[in-house]
Amino acid sequence: MLVFDTLPSTNTYIKENIGNLEDKSIVIADKQIAGKGRLGNSWLCDDENGMLAMSLLIKNPLQPHRLTVVAAVAVSRAIEKLTGQQAYIKWTNDIICENKKICGILCESAIKGDSLFYVICGIGINISQPQSFFDNNNLPNGASLKSLYGKSYAKIQLAELVVENIISAMNESFENILACYKEKCCTLGKYVKFIRNNKEVTAYAKDINSDGMLICEADGNEFTVSAGEVRVRSVSGDYI
Ligand code: BTN
């Protein structure tokens, strides 16, 4: 486990040092100054290092496109084990406790040379930021484990639990993992809206397919929505 005081981003660190890092390397930074979120967003960190910013390098995974689903299930399980509270998944991979986002996951993959394929699984878990951090940074859907449950959890212990759960989930049948994902997924069974081809679409979120895509229905037509495509909100305008 490589632990740094400050990095631009743990995902970027792995990308830039890929040649020197072994499979399952873990990189943690107390503070990220250029943290990356999904869909090109930035991922903010507070001044008191209240977030666990970690990345796990997985070299040559068997099913790289399924790792986002695997990681979401594994991280939610780790959080449940640590806190004893239920953790849900908002499609694709936001981890939700008490209707608030307490963790985001950014899986990035690449090919090096001809064939070496790797996935960097970047995980940001809000451990102890005060509610004022989310309020002051216009993050109304965010919360930390401490702001929700009043308890402080140790970063490294949580990181270890997360990695342990990812590795064991990678060895579990994908059928099981997908079933678990669907059980925890708070997007399913709701009407959601998103922007597609510059148009707002409202659709019923029916299911998740084996590639982790959201199966939706609108006007009698069924279609799939991929993770990189849209930001899904419920029709009520609520985050969940
Ligand atoms: C999201 O947009 O929800 C995904 C956020 C992922 C943030 C984590 S923090 C550790 C890793 N390093 C990054 O730069 N991003 C991910």
C-alpha cells in the first residue's frame, strides 16, 4: 500500500507509474489536489483530509467491463460491514447511505502497448467531512459517514476492507454479484430522467443487464443506457 500526503489524483498517479506498479497495487492520498470524478467532473477534497481517496490497480482483469459493477457491490459491502448500516447503489456506482452520496467510484481502463490491459479502480469515500463542507461546496447530495452516523472510522482500516471485498467479489460468480447489485440498486423501479442527444428523456428504470447497463422503458420501447452517457436523476428531481 502506497500512502501519500498529497497527490493530484490517485488514479493519475497509477496511470503515470503503471510500469513500476504490480497488480493489486493500492495507492492512497490524504489529499488530492486534482481529484477526478465521473463524466469529466472534478472530485473535491476537504482541508481536514476527511476523505479516503484510494485507487486499486487491476492488471489484465478477466472481465474488465464488469469491474464497475463488482466494485460498487464490494464497496457497499465494505461500508455495511464497517458501519452496520445499509448501503445502496445509485446506478452506476454512487454509494448511498441515508439517501446521501457517501462514495463515488471512477474505474478507468487502458491498453498499454499491444495488449496489456488494466483497470484503475478509484474510490472516494467520505469518512469524516463535516456537513458544512458539502453545504459550502454546493454538494447538497453529499454526506460523510461521520456526518450521518456521528462516528469516526479509520482510513486505512476502511481501505483494507474495501480491497479485501473487491478481491473476494472478483472471485465470486458474476451472476451473484449482479443479483446483489440489483438488490442494492435504488435506481431500479423508478422513473428517471436524463439527457440523450440533447433531449430530456423520462423513462422507467427496469433492470440492469450483464454489462451493467441500465435497461429502461419509455413509450413502450425498451432501450439500454450506458454509464458514460448520462447523469440520471429521479423524475421528482431528487438525487436518488
Ligand atoms: C464520481 O464522480 O462519483 C467518482 C469519484 C471518484 C473519486 C475517486 S477519489 C480516488 C480516485 N482518484 C481520483 O482522482 N478519483 C477517484
